[in-house]
Amino acid sequence: MGILRRIRDISVATLNDRLEKAEDPVKLIDQFLWSTRDDIIQAERLQQQYITHTNQLKAQWLQAEQQIEQKEKQAMIALKAGEENIARSLLSEKTMIVETANNYRKLYEQSNDSLIELEAQLRELRSEYQIVYDKRAYYVARMESIRLQQRLNERMSFNGGQQPGEVMRRMESRIQDMELETQSLRQVRQGNGLYGDPLQTDRRSAEVDIELQQLKDKLNKEGWSL
């Protein structure tokens, strides 16, 4: 990551591929957010250190520039006063300060470039964090939909997946079968009560024979030949 040398376990590039395969995508997202948040905190600390260091280098560079200007003015005054040796000495000091100023300027520019790079990386980290944070809300809602659907499936399987109307029709059909069975059993028992006694059946048969013979005798008396 340039200045930030730490390599995260999960990057945005690999996160999307891993989300669809994860059993708990929310947990994976939380892991990414935690890691990214840690990177952001470290980057912010490093940024403050770079800002302080860069400002110090700039101040030292500008201070050296002021000393250069001051030595040049002093050398000019010495020449006006006819003090050429003093002027030469001041210009010699100026050349050394110029070298120092150039060194500080280079350090400042390097540090400032690094600071700009770090700030760009920090903006990228914050952007990644926000994108994934927004995606977390979507996956939380998605997981909740799955959980509710599972509860609905469990409830449907509790009554065999049947709708209330279908359940009532099946209950009505079962009750009717039970009523028919009860009525049939009652009729069988009643039939056994009327015709199941052999002695009673023989007695009735004998009575019928007697009445039949009486009718025949009556008809014979009336001239019918039977």
C-alpha cells in the first residue's frame, strides 16, 4: 500500500468474491471493517507525524533562506564600508547556508510528496470503509429475509405445508368417514338384535305356516281348489 506497508487479510477486491461463498457474510464484512478501521487509525497517526515532520523541514528550509538573504545584505554593507575581507567571509558563510537550505528543501519536498501519497491512501481507505459499511446493511437485511423465510418454512412443515382450507376439508372428510363407520356398526348391531336369535326365528316361521294354512282352508271352503 505504498507508505502503509501493512497487508490486510481481506481486500475489497477479494471481499466481493468471498461474500457470496460465506456462510455468514455479515461476520466477514465486520472482519473487513475492523481491519480497515485499524488501518485508518494507523494512517491517521502516521499522517499527523508526517505533517509535523514536513512542517519542521519547511520551517528549517525557510529559516536557512532568511539567513542567506541576511548574509547577502551584510556582505553588501561590508563592501560599502570598504571591508572586502569581511564581505568575502560573509559570502563564504552564505554558500554553506545555501547548501544547507537546498538540503532542507529536498527533504521537505520528499516529505511533502509522501504526505500527499499518504493522504490519498487514507481517502481510499475511508472510501472503502464506507462502501463496505453500506453493503453491510444490505447483507444484514438479506440474512434477516433468509431467517424469516426459514421460520416460515418451519411453520408450513408443521402442518404438512397445507393451507387452512385444505386442512378443514381433510378434517371434514375424516369426520364423515367416522360417522359412516359409526352408523354402519349401529345397523349391524341392530340387525343382530332382530334376527340373530335362532329360537325367535323358528317361532315366527311356525306362526307364519299356521296362518298360511288357515288362509288355504278358508279358500277351499269358498270353492277354491288349492
